[in-house]
Amino acid sequence: MPQSRNLLRVLTRRSEGPLLLCLLAVIGFFALASDTFLSVRNITNVLGQASLAMMAGIGVAIVFISGEVDVSCGSLLAAVAIPLIVVMNATNSLALGIAAALALGGVVGVVNGFLAAYLRINSLIVTLGTLFVLRGGVYLYTGQTAIPDDAGLESFFQLGNGRLAGVLPYPAVAALVLLLVFAYVMGHRPFGRHVFAAGGNPDVARLAGYDVPRIKFAGFVVSALLATCAGIMLASRLGSAVHVAGLGFEFQVVAAVVLGGVSLSGGVGSLFGMALGVLILSFLANGLGMLDLATEWQLVVTGAIIIAAVSFDEFKRRQKL
Amino acid sequence: MASSSQIQPQPGAGRIAAAMAGQPQAVLIVLLLLLCGAISLAAAQFYSLANIIAILRQSALVLIVAAGMTTLLIGGEVDLSVGASLAFTGCVAMDATNRSGSVPVGALAALAFAGAVGLFNGLVVTRLRVNSLIATIATMMILQGGVYLYTREAVQNQHHLAAFTGIGAGYLGAFPIPVLLAAAVFAAVYIALRHTLFGRYTYALGANPIAARLSGLRVRRLKLAGFVITGLLVGVTGLILCSLMNAGQPTAGRGFELTVIAAVILGGTSLAGGRGSLIGTLLGVLVLKVIDNGIIILRWNQDFQMVVPGVVIVAATWLDTVRVRRRAV
């Protein structure tokens, strides 16, 4: 049928095609292997779990595309929960708590961006430094315990645990909206063009009149603010500021972003690819859990799948050349 | 250094700064001296023999793996699986020694396991052409999951062999054995990088992989060698660590990969490949471990052990960036 052939062509031509097929294969496999996998409840649960990595992944993907690296999101996730909970406990206001969290996230983004983009310190080092400093700061401030939410606001609880129309978790809604907004910005607004230009070839971008440091700086700030959003959602789910929250989260996000076809050398990638990468890893983790496999197997299989997917992608790319 | 003679002498203190700018490790040496001076002023026991040995022993663990990581980074690759591999190797070493009652068998098992991990990483990167950052994150996940499938809890020492304990805690003459092992590894890797074709090719490969391939270097084999060397050195460290802890801990080595990479990069090795030195790595390790030790001696909250190195890495890299740029002008 011509229509289905068209669809197939679109699938294989777009860079996200193989990823989408991979996602469908994962979902198909677990739908057959487990009775409960393909329920609305389970699918929406996975979307809720995927939303944290999705939000942070948007920012990390933008920073990667701009030719830099951001690995600070794991500690940031734990750090922003502290001002959120502390301010909320003191003022009984969710809005003030969120403002405080975003303020901290913004400051971290500005520091990362200033050091990496303007002082031109290698961004892996800068954000590795931020990862250390923030985690250490969280431990120092909390004395290595969780800070409970004493305000007990219903709105705060709903933020991470509520569902739109009783179906789709709010974090998933937020991630989806952010994904669409940023995909539009990256694909159809000057900012997106600037980011791709800065990452693709910084010298040419500079000669073409783009302010490369400013573009990269903006990328870091956006990334930190998006990780803050993820941190707020996580704090709501946990009902407290947990000092060990987000340990190793940066690895998950980087793995999903790279799996999604975002190049580590800058200038290449799409946010939809990143989103598919996140979804593949999330459905995989969920499905393996449903098969009653030991949770350790999830890590092993996920690692193997990442290697398989990236090497397959690389193989396809070389064949095309 | 040829380039240092090109710097115009500047009046006064600027001259010292200019001379320093020609020395690649100047910033780190000054930093190390300042740190030692400041800590010993605040706490005299810093210079006690016991404390110096403690610092050296801690440094040895990081330095052995960092030597391999330096080789890898110079060749343009990276290995994030070393922390997870370290923990797994420790469990394997203790288990093998328990079962066989023989230290050499345990040591061989550790080296074989960690070497195989390195080989796996190398094959995935060179044959399947997976970017090494993502490939070794995947290996890290596989190992973290795998170690819990292998053992749920710490593998305890059931053999009580004195020789096994000696690997971590023993002395040869006045020197702790881990420090001697680190010194031997350091010397071997230093010679390999500076005075052999392997080293020269590794630098060439990292600086420009395409040119290296076109000039007939066996790029894949070189990279594979870097991963296997790093793997084997993780094996050595895993053995020492499990001897020191007197158990194979599946949770050991968490975050170790970040410490190693921080030390190597602090030492001036470029992430882009082609540039770096093992002397720098040694200084980087010492700076991080002196800071760790200072925090303990000064009785600061130990959580500062994460904060201070984070700041130091960024600051030292910034100073290095400024130094390189000024020299380039």
C-alpha cells in the first residue's frame, strides 16, 4: 500500500525513525511477555517516571548541541529541593518555594555558563565541579538526612502525584509541554538556529556574527532551570528534600540523550530523538521490573541495549556514507 | 621548553610569573606547596610520618588507575566504568582467594577480570564504534547490576592469609606496598608514554585521529591497548582496595571514576586528546588527596571533601586556561 510505504520511508529517513522502531519493539516485546504491561495505568506510570529525565534531558541536549557538556543535573536535582522545602515550610506558600528553587537553579546555571562560556573552562570540568560542590553542599546543609515537608500543602502534593483528568501524571504533562515548546524553539526560532550554529562550527558562527559565548551561556541557564523543574517534581513525589536524590541521575540523562542521537561533538541532535531515548530506557526498566527479574538485571540489560542501539546507529550511519 | 624562551621578560614580579607560565605544571606545584604550608601551619601533625604515609597510600590507589586513564585521555578516549569495575574486581579477588586459598590465584583472577572489562570496553569502542563516554557508562551499568547478581553482600575474608593483608597494609622496608606498586606503575607508564613508540603513537592518535590513521598507525589496536592497560590497572587497585578493606565490597568505588578523571584533568591532560603528562596526573592526585587529608586533620566536616575538590578542579583548570592563553599571545 502506498500509504504505508510512505510512512516507512518517513520513518527510515528521519533520524528518529530507528529510535521509534526500537521503542515500539520494546513496548511490543513486553506487551507480549507481560499481561499487565499494556494497561493504561502502567503506561501512564512509566510516562510519569520518564518525565524527570525528559525535562532534564531537554536542557542537557541543548547544551550538547551547543558543543558543551552538562553533567551537573544529578546533584542539582537534590539541591533545588532544599530551598523549595525550606521556604515552603517557612512561608506555607508553594509559589514562593518554587521561586526559591528556580532562583538556586538559575544561579547554578549562570555560574556554569559564566565559567564554561565566558572564562572558557572545559565544561565537563566545570559541571563536574558543580556536581561535587552541590552534592557536598546538600550533605553539609542537611547533615545527611532528609528535610521533611511540614507545610503539607495539597497543591504541592498534587504537583508530582496528581493526574490530569485522573489519567496522565502532571510531571508527564509538564515534560510534554516543555518538550513541544523547546522543540519548536530549537527548530523554528533564531535561538535554536544559533545553538546549532555554535555547536556545529563555533569559528564559522563567530565570523557569521553570532555571539557564541552568549548562546552557550543561555544553554547552561536553560539546562539548569529545566533540571530544577525535574527536582521540584521529584521533591513533591518524595514529599521531602532527600540528600541522596538524583545520585547517578546525570549518567541516566546523558545515556538517554546520546542514545537519542545527540552528538557529543556538538551541532547535531533533536529533542524528539532525546525524548525517544528517555522513553526507550524508561519502558525497558519498567518492563524488566514486570518480568520479575531482579532489579540488578535492569541495569545489565539497559547497559547492553545502550551499546547495541548506539553501535547499530553508528553502523547505519556508516552504511549511508 | 622551547616556548618559554619566547616570552618577553617583564618587570618585577611579572618576570617570575612569566617564567612560571613556561612550566606546564607550575600552577599545581605552587598550589600543592601552598596547601601543605597552610595545613601544616594550622595543624602540626600534618608533617608526621604516619600522616604522610596515609596520604601516599590514599594517593597510590587513585594514581594507579589515573596512570591508565591518562594514557586513554591522551589517545582521545575515556573510561567511566573504572569505579564499578573496581568494586566488582575486589569481590572477584576475595572470592577467588577464599576458594583457592592462594594469593597469586586471587591476584590473577582480579587482573583477568578487570583486564577482560578493559578488553570489552576497547572492543565496543573500536569495533562497534560506540563513543567511549557512552560505551563505558553502559559498562558501568552492566557492572553495577552484575556485581549484585554475583554477590548480595560483601565478600568476607575467610582465608586469613597474611600475604593477602600485606598487599594493602604491608611494608617493604620503610615503604608501604601500595605506594611501591604505584611507583612501579607510574615509572612503567611514564616510560611507555615518553620513551616508546607506543607513547608517541598514542599522542599522535589523540591529537589527530585521521592523520594518525592515514599515516598508517594501527589506530584500533592502540586504543584497545589503552583500554586493556586501564583495565589491568583497575585490577591492581581492586586487589589493594579489597586487601585494605579486608572484604570485597560491591558498593566500593562509587564515584571513584570521577575522582580519577578529576585528578587527570587537574593535571593538565586535555579531554580532547593529544595533550597531557603523567607528572601532571601525579600532581593532580596529590593535590586532591592533600586536600582530603587536610579536611580530616583540621577536623572540618567531612562533607567538605566533596565541595573543596570541586572548587579546586575548576579553579586550577581556569588558571591553566589563562596560562596557556597568555603563552599563546
